[in-house]
Amino acid sequence: MIDPSEPVFRFAPSPNGLLHLGHAYSALVNFEMSQAIYGRFLLRMEDIDTVRCSPAYEDQIYDDLTWLGITWEQPVRRQSDHFDAYQHAFEALESEALVYPFTLSRADLKRQVEAHEQAGDIWPRDPDGAPLAPPRQPDADLHMDDIWPWRLDMKRALEIVRTPLHWHEFDLENEAKAPKLAEPERWGDVVITRKDTPTSYHLSVVVDDALQGVTHVVRGKDLEQATAVHRLLQNLLGLQAPLYHHHDLVMAQDGRKLSKSNNDTSLKSLREAGMTPIDIRRMVGL
């Protein structure tokens, strides 16, 4: 675990849509926690999806955060400018035979899962409910083709790590909580790179946090279980582990999770309707 004597926080949205109330809550909690302990506050654009992300959304993020009263250090890190760093991390995993090309298409995997479950058997799923990939096949290295996504060999990774992994949470008062056991095996062989993107969220986020010296990661509870995968990758790549705070989610009135596709909760639309930053803070419980 890193030494948090020089605290560094970060807010890392994806510029593939408009920020909504949930993003506002996460950004404000991040920023105010950093201010409370005289820490640095960084802004990072997680724009590895170069098709859906756009400069227009990025500019709107800057505008919305400034309107909320949030300031950040320059320059802003854009993941799309650092694919070489993720490639270097990928090659480190590849050198240890920890990744392999997954040659089963999404359609083929879906058919396998449906046939399996129609036969009355249960197909294992990850914490998000997605079907796990079948175990790595012995001849997988015979199909090394750039069109295939590459997955982490979870079984081999756990054999290398051996000891149980944990992560350390802290609360809103920056008090440490009991360590949490990481169970990356629940995620199976996660995707490390895709055919259309030379990295994945899991790989890029741990590389970025380490390169930027992030000591405190503040994000929603919807990413809490994924921390197990991040702790595994940090261990495999020799990266320091930050402290974590997974905050409650801001939900819509009908109980659903907020989405960028629901424009009625976007900060832009709320601003245009006459809302103020104080109104936003009240709406998210601050």
C-alpha cells in the first residue's frame, strides 16, 4: 500500500456523454475530500473508446465541473494519448504468459451459454451478471490474431500471486476501515485488450493511477467489486495500491441507476432549467 502522506485524488469521467447527477456527486465528494486533507486533485479523461468519446463532451465536462466550483491541476491526462503505456503493461503480462487471445465470438459465447442453461445447467457469471468466459484452451496460442480480444488467464495469475489480496477502504472522514478481501476469481478471465481498443478499463485505470501517483481513489459502489481485478493487476505489474472509497450511488426517482442516456438528469439540462450549484448539492444529498 502506498504512503498517503502526499494525498492525490482524481476524478476520471469518460467523455462519451453528458455528466449527470451521479457524476456531480462523485466529483464533489472527490474534490472536497482532497481539500479536507490538503491533497492534490487531478482530472483524467478515460477516453479509450475513441468512437464514442468526443471533444465536445470533454469540453462540456470542463464547463460543468467549473460551474460546480471544482478546480483541478493541469494538464488533464487523456488516456487516448497514452496507449503506449498500456501496451507496455500488456507486454509485461504477455511475457509471463498471463494473457491469451480469446477466439470465441460474442455470438458464439451467447449460444453456448443459452444451450447450457436450456439444458438445466447454471453458467457461472461475474459480479455484474455477465457470463464468464470458458477456461483457457490448451491450444489458444495457435490462434494469435489481431482481431481477437486478449484475456487474462485468471488461473495462472492466481498461481503467481498465491497469497490473498486485500484493498483498504477509507470513509468520508478519511478514517481507515478494515481491509476487504479481494476475490478476482469471481470475474474469470477478464478482457485486457480488445480488437478496437489496445487496452481495457481494468488495465488502463491501474496503469494511470500508478503513473499519476494517485493515493486515494473515490468512486461509486458499482465499481467496488471490480477493485478485486485491479488489486490483482497491481500485484502482477508491481504497482502500488491506492486507498479506496466506494460511495453510494445517486439513483433516479424510480430506483434505477442514472445513465448518460437519460438527458433529464444531465447537469447541462438541469443548468438550462435554471438550477444552481447549490440546488445540485441539495439534490445529491450534500
